[in-house]
Amino acid sequence: MTVSVFAPAKVNLYLHVLGRQADGYHRLDSLVAFADIGDRVTARPADDLTLTVGGPESAAIAGLGEDNLVIRAARLLAAQAGIGTGAALHLDKQLPAAAGIGGGSSDAAATLRALAMLWEVPLGEPELTELAVQLGADVPACLAGRPVWVGGIGEEIAPAAALPETGIVLANPRRPLPTAAVFRRYHGRYGATGRFDRMPPDAAGLAAILAARHNDLTEAARELVPEIDGVLDRLAALLNFRQSQRNVPMLTARVIGTSADTASQTVYLDRGERDGIRRNMGVITADGVVGKVVESYRDTAQVLLLTDKDSGVGAMLSDSRIQSPAGGTGEPLLSMKYIPTDETVNVGEHVVTSGMDRIFPRDLPVGTVTEIKAGRPFQQVRVRPAANLQRLEEVIVLLTLHPLEQKKEPATPAAAAKTSGGKAAAENP
């Protein structure tokens, strides 16, 4: 007999810190949900208790040994139920460790359930929950495995109404951050509960309710791992762009390779014609413009990057709104060749899309001015791309070949003169 139990990622839809107890533990109020991605614990009969670990995130926990929550959960259940036999356990680790999504706690909860079935342990939910509390503050909620209200230090669990089906983004800057360290860092004000009586029927309604709530540990986490700021900024930029272009269909795609031709700066995507991708469609990331599709096949597409010498984008300086194409040079920097000599340009000034190429909407990030060289009648302006074109992993394709709706600014003689020269909680301590 082999038993396999899914260990889903835990998501705190909001988390309020209500106070701190004399023993140092914090009192919490949270609505916890579970995603459809996670680890998996498999158990089969054996004389001894053993654990093997595999999966893309296994390296981070390979050296834990007896401290692994899976082993601790197994030994605790065996001692409580008087089990004399062992089990061969395997953990397929898909979730990153110390990521704030309850990976270890969910693994422990899955282990309790798997071994309870394998060993035919006659323990009910109350007894299993008591064991879960001994393993960590998040384990009781993970044992429930469904939407729950969490109180106390994590041990008070109450069923929540069914949540509407909702898509979420889980982003990780690849820096481990144990929840215990975040609690130790927290020095904010204590708040009130955020529970609500009726669950909204759709994702938009749930988002509106959650917008009035928050995660009190955010600032402490950002102080410990500053890279979180970059992730939040990228998500905010992507959300702002999506909201400003509600009528533009978009598709995410993963970068699966680069061109073998060293003279051509192109990448290949895992989406193609059958996904709606066509030539001359714009490609972006949350950071900025990437390039455009130059070839589309059934299952893949080829994207010419901005830095390629045959590439370019309609651009303008964000402060003066002076327009000039930003073209590739075959090097890491872009070049704006048509900025009049008498115009003031500052190093550090942002460059954004102008919309004149009829591929990209206005005001998407293109890059930042890094070099200025005098010349006549135009100065040479070098621009560092906003998107990290050397480390692309996932991009967004704008699924339209039609001019995107622009907000027209009133034309003035001065503006016309300026543009005329240009070419168009694991543990809660």
C-alpha cells in the first residue's frame, strides 16, 4: 500500500498582528487559503522510518536530517499512536523553503495524514490538530487544508466560507526568509481583527474586501530582504499597465532559448501562432519594453530584442517629452540619435515609449539615460534598457496588431518644434 498526499502552498490573504504574549508569541488574525501548487508526501510500508527528498527545491532542505518537519511529524505520530513499524517517506519538494507560504508546515500536515492512513491510526481531527500544534504555528491551518480563519498564535482554527475561484501571483526573490525572523523584526503597532461576515461571490469582490486589509509583517520582511521591494515594484508596474490597457489582450510566455547567431540578439518563446502570437506584436516585461515578434511558428515565436542593431522603439524623454527613436546598437545600451543639441538632457532621466511606432502604448518604460555626447545638429544619448534583456525568463506579448488607444495631449507650437527633428509563518516566536 502506498499513500500520497498533496501539500499545497499556504497563502495569508491578510494577516493582522493583534498583540504579543508574555511568552513572546504574537497573537494573530488571518484569512488563510491554499493554492493549487505545492509539494507532495508519499509513504509506503517499511521496517524503519526513512525520508528521501527530491524535486527542484530539494537542495535547500537536503541537510536538515532529523530537523525536517516531515521526520518530526512522523516520529510524533508514531509516539502518540504507539506505532512500532516504520515507513519509507518521500518528499517531492516543489515549493521554495523559507518563502512565507507554509511549505514545511504543509509538508508536516501532509505527513500526518499520509501516515495516519498508512498505519491506520485511530485518531480523529481533534487529536491530529493537537499534534499539529506541537509541530508549529502554521501546521494546524495546513492540516485543515481549506479556507480558515486563524487566531491565537495560529492554533485557533475556524472554517471560513468557500472562496471564489481566484488567480494569484506567487513571486519569490530567491532569498530565504524564515517567518520567525520576520516576527522578531516586527515592531509595528498592533491592530484589530479584519474578519468579515459574508464571502463575496467573485474574485473582484474578494479583492475589494482584501484591499482594505493588509499584511502587518510586510515592512519587517522588506527590511530583512530589500529585494522584496523590487518584486513589489515590478508587480505594481505590471498591474498599473494592465489597468491602463484593459482592452489590450495579453499573453505571458516563457523564454526558452536564444539565437545561435551571435550577430542577432533574439530570444525564443514557448508560445506561438496557436496562442495568437503574430509578427510585429510588442513584447514587454513588468520592467519595460523588450522588443517585438519577428517570426511566429506553431508553438514558438522569435523576438528581436531592443538592443539588436536592427531593432528600435518610438521613444521620448519623460521630462521634456522630446521624441526620438531609441535604437539598438548591438551592445547593452540603446541610442537616441535625434535629440537636438540645444535641448537639455540629464543623466538619470527616464525614457518612455512615445506610441509613434504604433506597436507600444505611450509611457511604458524604455530605459534610463546613462551617457550624453555633444554633436550637431543632434547629441548622442545612450540609454540603459529598463528590462533586464540579459536575464529574461518570462515576458508579456501584446496580442494586437492594431494601434493602441493613446491619450492625446494638446499640441503646442513649442511641442511641435521639439518633435519636428525626430523620426517619427513557519514559526511564530
